[in-house]
Amino acid sequence: MIKKRYFLVFFGVFILFLSACTNQNSSRLDAVSKATGVYSESEITNIDGQSMETYAIIFLYSYHHGNTRKIANAIAPIINASIIDIEGGVFNSLEKYELIGFGSGIDSDKHFQALLDFAGNLPDVQNKKAFIFSTSGIHYEEKMLQDHETLRNILQNKGFVIVGEFGCLGHNTNSFLRFFGGMNKGRPNSEDIQNAEAFAERLLK
């Protein structure tokens, strides 16, 4: 009787886990399928929503809790960059930008597919300076570089020169973690933001 009870509990948890994974994958597919529009120069705005003339730009996909957006918002003012939320569009006008950033959360050891597809659809360039950033559930330098590899290869094949990479922890409620409040709650924190700002200062140099 006790064994049967444990089996039922285990089976119930397993069903909840499968349901969470299915819902998450469905949401990802919906988000990726929206990337069909084209941005014009007039749609470029800064973090305050005002039109601006800049020579740096950040392409952002912030999916869950706005983790990566916090990092983008910390970097943008320092390098005087506009931020483009890539969900819902493609971009084909890179000539005037001297520095281009690409950032999203990490999903299955790489940037979100929406950002990878977006980067893959960009026109080829010649020695454009670019930087990569991310937030993730688990972060250390070696893992960050491995997680960035897919996007880095796409950009380098397009003709970009990677001049910097940044990563930090982000609040993660993927899958079954949502039932326990997730991990890394409160991240990115103030220290992460300061580190992102220091990274942006290094980009200027």
C-alpha cells in the first residue's frame, strides 16, 4: 500500500514536469514564429522610447523575467546605443553602426533560437565590431564562452569581429523550478549591473 502511494506521488510529479516542459516549448515556438516584420530607421529608439541618432545598437531578446533587458539597459547609455527588441522583426540596415550588441537568455546551452535566427538573417558585413551578452541559470566564465559559441560562430561567419562577451546569473523559473520559486531570484542584482557597466566601459576603449 505504501509503495503504491509513493508510485502515485512520483507519477503525479512526473506528469506536472512534462506539462511544464510542453507549455514552455510551445511558448518558445510562438515567440520565434512572430519574427517576421522589418524594422525601419524611424523605429529605432533609446531605452526611454525617444528617437535617437546613434552609432551603436543592441539587438535584444528578453524572454522570461526581463533579466537580459536589465543588462542591455545598463550597457546602452554608456555606449550611447539604441535597443531593438528583436521579437517581431528583422533588420537589414547596419552600415552606420560601429558597434553592435547581441543578447538574450541561455536556453539549452545556447542563446534563444529567436536571436540565433535573427542573427542568421542579417546581411553579411566586413569587420563590424560586435559584442555578445547573456543571462543564465548557471554562470561561470568557461560555461559562458561555451554557451556563446553558437551565436559567436553565426556572427563571425557573417563578417563580425567579436570585441567582448559578458554574462551573469538570471532568475530562472524554467520547467519544474517554477514550483519552488525558481533559482537565482533577484538576479541580475546591483553587482551584476555594475559589472555590466564596467564591461560597457571596456567596450569604449
